Amino acid sequence: MISLQSRLAPRAQGKQPSPIRELMRYLSIEDMISLGGGYPNPETFMLQQLDFAFKDGTQLTIADKDLIQASQYAPSDVLPALKKPLFEWQKFKDGVSLHDGQLVVLNGSQEGIFIMAYLFLDEEDFVVVSEPSYPGAIAAIKSFTKNFLAIPLDAEGMQTDVLAMLLRERQARGLKLPKFIYTIPTGHNPGGVTLSLSRRKAMIEIAQQFDLLILEDDPYQLLQLEKTNLLPTLQSMDSEGRVVRLDSFSKIFAPGLRLGYASASPEIIQQFVYFKQSSNMHTSSLVQKLLGEYLEKTGLANFFSQVQQNCQLYRRNRDAMIAAAQKHLPQSVRYNSPTAGMFIWFELPAFCDSSRMIEQYAADLKVVLVPGTAFSTHAGLRNYMRASFSMVSPTQIEEGIHRFALMIENELNHQTR
Ligand SMILES: Cc1ncc(COP(=O)(O)O)c(C=O)c1O
């Protein structure tokens, strides 16, 4: 197993558990009289009963002792009622058995990206990301360092051969190696691509060879648009505790609840827990309770199959967008048909300036996409745009892509004027 202390940024070194929070484990001992905690008395809580109805027919009532648990402060890692369901969920979908101390519930996976950057990155540190990358990750990382090693994507995801070459070169020149690789292995945002099995293996090998951590940010794992089996997660391929995996319920349950979790070696998760203790104490007890009860009552297989059913909507929309792109866009526009996720990444002819195109034409043509620069570590990717097919109907997709084609035509005319 890898050593952690030397990798931590100075701000994260020498952290001690919160002395009061650490006493919580005594509270589950029968007949314990606690004069210790500063908890408010549950008799003063305002909630009486919560009734939830789910689209699959599951009904839940949270009352009495359960409601007190859902209303009270909770451990910083995971509400006891959610721990078993999440351990089973990881086993069910990834075949990975997590043990005590290997999981911490987060306010969405975004919090996990921020914590990872906080723990490991100082101003002079380097981090590997894909170019393009998810803007939320770029922003979180930029809070600590601007030193990105940006690796291009192709249809198989991050180009691991380019990464290996770059690292070999840096090593040979005695330059600092990065602290970790940030990767979005499935249905990349914005690239739409999924990291192939051989690239996953290569990434693990690279991490081993150059002694790096990997941050596996996988919120689109279950938004599968083809009926193929899930690829093994990087975490499932890691034997040295190098992978920190982020799972999110945003795309498969509801994003507004802010529910995700990190799983990794106990040493790394302990650091995440220290962060939680000193920032927001823990993720909402109520939403943890809700998810835990729901997973227990509905069953994992049932939940999984509902997520699969929901994918039909995204599949239909992906198909509509690809069909519209084939029909309306000029041959010079390149794109992949994504097998997972909710995005298509369009490469426009080199003369296109996507930010300018949006500024000039979006209001008149009534179509908006995200310009490529939003996904670049250095304001590059000017001739790219991201389209999302998640929130629109097939009819809107057809019309939206038609308008996008007009936007490209306008840009072409602008250039030749
Ligand atoms: C790649 C990626 N990571 C993380 C997030 C944040 O997800 P969450 O809602 O779980 O914080 C998103 C959201 O769009 C995303 O696309």
C-alpha cells in the first residue's frame, strides 16, 4: 500500500480528529449516559413525520426513532442506516467489497473533487486532467494550483500513451511529477467518450509506474446508452490503494439532494472525514436516511433496473441528436456517438470561434450550446461546442441542431466576408 503523509499538501498534514465528534462512537453503547455532546434535544425538533412516495410505488414513512436519527447530527462519514446499503450497492454494481472506514458520504461528487484538490494540491503541484474536462473540476483544482498536465481525449477516452510519454519525459528531465490523475471514465463530460478497458489497464499501470493517485469521477457510470455490460471500474482494478472513486446519485436519483460518496483506502478516507468535520460536519442526515431506507425497501436490483429504464429516455435523445447531426451539420463537423452519459462534443472547423458564435448568434437563432473554452484548462478548445441531450425532446433536438447548423453557416459567411 502507498504511503500518504508525504503526498498531502501542508494544509492537510497533522490533522487530528475532532475530539467531540470522536466521542460519538460511545453513544451506541447500551445504557450510556452522555453528558458530553452538545446535541440539541430531539424533543425540540420540529418534524413529526415524513411520508415519501416514489415513482416505482415504494412508500416510506420516517417517524419516531428513525425521524430523530434523520433530524439529529450524524457521524461525519456515513449515517449508520446508509452504510450497509452503500456497501452492498458498490458490491452489486462494481463487484467491489468496501470495508469499514473506506467510505464517506459527500454533498455530491463535486465536494469530493474539491476535497481531493484541497488534500493534495499546493501551488507548485501538478495534476493530470483531460483536455477537455469538466469545468467544476477545473474550477475546484484552480483554487489550489494552476499547473495542469492536460491530456487529449479520443474515442477511447484519455490518451494514456500521450500521458505515459509526457510523464517519462518529465521524469527524465527531473521535473515534478503530478500528484494525481483526474479522470471521468464513463460518458465523459463534455467529451461523451468512455475510457476503454485497455486504457483503464494502462492508466492503472501508469499510476503504479509513476507512483500517482487516481481520482475516478464516475457520475455517468450507470447512464448507459447501449445494452452492454459495465466496464470494470478503475477502483476494481487497483491493488495498491491508489484510486479514490467518486460515485454520485445526482444522475440516477435526484441531483438536488446532493448525494454522492467517495470510497478509497481508509487512510485517504480518514483525510476526507477530517475535511468534513471542519467544513460541513456531515452530509444531511435526512437525505442519507431517505436514500438508505429507499434502497433497503426497493432493493438494489429494482433500483438498478429503474435506472436502466430511465436510460431509454437518454438513448432516444442521443439517437435523435445523432440523426439530426447527420442530417443538418456539414461534413466538416466531427463528433462521436456517445455510449454513455448525456453529452455530444462537436469539433467545428478550425476557423470557428465558438464563444463568439454564441455571443453573436445564439439570441437571434434561439439555440445555445456551451463553447469549448469552458472545458479548457487554458482557454483553448475555441472551435468546440458541447451539446447536451438530457433536457430536450427529440423535436427540440431536431430543431436545435438545425439552428446550430445555421450558426455554423453564419460563422462561415462571417469568415469569408
Ligand atoms: C464529471 C462530473 N463530475 C461531477 C459532477 C458533479 O456532480 P454532483 O451533482 O454529484 O456533485 C458533474 C456534474 O455535472 C460532472 O459532470
